[in-house]
Amino acid sequence: MPKLKTKSGVKKRFRLTGSGKVRAQQAGKQHGMIKRSNKFIRNARGSIILKDQDARIIKKFMPYG
């Protein structure tokens, strides 16, 4: 059997935690901060754990974790 390839966009954007959950960066923080409120910028700090429905899709693209 050939090896399965990991989707290159997924390996740049997501990581798995030790318990197998999918961790991602907060959306909306790449550019345009001048128009966003300070409250939005504060709340969008750090990373998030994806919901199970979304994580299931991402895990298909990272076959070996």
C-alpha cells in the first residue's frame, strides 16, 4: 500500500493535542486590525480547540496525526 499524503494546507494551519483534539488559530486576526474593536482583538488571542464536527473533517486530511 502506498503512503497517504497529508494535505499541505492542513499541516500549516492545524495541530493535534496530546488527547487527539484539533487546535487552530483564531479566525480574523491576519490583517485589518485597525477596523476591529479592542474587545474583538483581546478575545481572539491564542488558539482554540475545534468542535467535534469540524475536527472530524480536518482529521481526514491528516491521516497520520
